Amino acid sequence: MQEGMNGMKENVSEESKIGIGLVTPSAPAPALFSNRFERGVKCLEHMGFNVKRGKYVSTKDGVTSASAIKRAEDINNMYADEEVSLVMATIGGDYSAEILPYLDWEIIRANRKGFIGYSDITVLLHAIGIMSQQVVFYGPTLMTEMSEYPVPPQLSKESFLQILDEKTSYEVSPCDSLLAKGNDWALPPRERNTFCPTFHKVIRQGQARGIVLGGCIEALERLRGTKFWPCFKNSIMVIETVDDEFDEKKWRSFVTDYTNMGVFKELSGIVIGQKMWNENSVNSLSTMLLEATSDTKIPILYGLPFGHISPIATIPLFTSAVLDADSMKLEYNKPFKYEYIKR
């Protein structure tokens, strides 16, 4: 894991188990789908973790789990809890940004532990990374990958465990097959079908080292103009979208905005998350990115598995990695060191 945090192996003794603290920063999915929530908890326990539940992890208050103050309280308490080494979001949503004013940065800075989640959790990951100088993880939430029936996808589980083990390197590479769109959680659980083949593309060849930043591009947009918007200088941007289908108009807007903001001139490389897009869609995006980065010639890769697909790899953020576009790999050294430099 990151420096200052202990590694773990499955089937460890009770005394040496890693504690995972569950929080629901946004949508109240655990309250709406309690059976799926409990399946995820049992999965983590079976993997060898001690699981702690936030006070408001399974409550519901309208479209969120609780008030912004209460949701932030759960996160603050998990960071203060000495038995918790990793805080995991149960689900994303649309409302994580509401809790930013109520997070206790003194408590979070004083307690070095990871935070993991994806989608809307992008907001919290960048806020925590910037304000507390800690590595965070763009990876599975409890209600998605860890609650999958009958077991979590192998890649999702193995990648998650690998960020916690004691090995000296960590690698993310393409996945040859994805699971079909998720089933209705209100219905009895059933195994998802496999979708294949998938499409990967080296948009521009090359290698680059940089600090990894990014996540869900729609969620990242909520940080523009705030103190939580990251400095992308010398970074590798890893980015993906909530959309199953390629939305050319949306991507054109994103690329235009980042061009005008000067983001692309600062980057060391770009990785676009894998989707079930066809070759024509990927080629359209490739053309946009190549034109936007024509002055920099940075390596660009499409097709690493993270974010709104399944299975997913876990992507450490605020630490450096090497993007080898030719080999379609993102390679890290461990333990993960916080290397982000604020502008």
C-alpha cells in the first residue's frame, strides 16, 4: 500500500487483519439494496478483512444516505479510527461534493490511510489527495464489484488485493473481456454474461513517467474553479466516463475545455478507460486527442480497465507511474509514495 500502511495477505490472523471502514458519501444504495450490501460485506470478510460500518452507511435521507454533515462525519470518524487502514465508499452517485466543506482535514492529514472508490468518488479522492498529501485509489466500491454475484470478478479482486500486498511493483494492463451491463439490483441476483471481444488502441506511441491523476471525467468537472482542482503538470491523466455509449459531442466539449485551460500542454501522458465502444468510436476520440496534443507528442493509450465497467483494475492516484503505451501498460513501484506537487 502507501508508505506508512501495512500490507496484507488473505487468511491472515485475526490480529493482523486490515480494517476496512465503509462509508456512503452520496447515493443511498445500501439502504435500497440491503441484500447486495450484506453480500459485499461478507465478501470482504471472506477475503480476510475486518469490516467497520459507518454510522450512516445504510441510512437514507432523500437522494443521499444522510445530510452532508453526517456523511462527512462518517469519513472523519473512519480516519480517526485506529483500527481502520482503508476507507471504502459503498457507491458513487452525484452528491459527494456536498460534504467537502465538512471534512476535518486535520484529522485526515494526521491519519495516513487509503480511500478507495470511483465515479462520483473522484471528487473526494482529489480533495483528500490534495489536502492531506496521501495516496488514494480509483477502484472498486462495495456495492459494485465487491457485491457482484456469485463472487467479485477475478481481475477486480486480484487488482484490489495487489495494492495492499508487499510486492515491489504493480501493473495495470488491458482486459480481454468485460461483463455485460449490470443486472437490476432489485431482482434476485444472477451471474452476468461476458461481453467480448474488447477493443484497445495505442493512440500515440511512447513512454512517459508522471504523477497519476484523474478518474471519472464528469465528476472531475465538479472541481473546476475550486481549491480541489488538481495541477496536472507532469502528470498522467487517467480518465473515463459514465456513458456506456460513445458521446462524441460530450467528448469534444471536454477536449475543447481542457485545450483552452492548457491542461494538455502540462501532461506527460493520457490513458482513456476501457469501454464497450466500437472501433469507429475510438477512432473519433483518437482524432480529437491527437489534434489537441499535436504540439506535445505525449503517449496516449485507450483501453485500460477502470471505472464504469466490470471487471476493473485499481488505479493509485497522487503517485507516479510509467505509461508504456507501446506495451499497453501502466507500471508502478511500491510502496506507493505521494509525489504530487501543488502549483
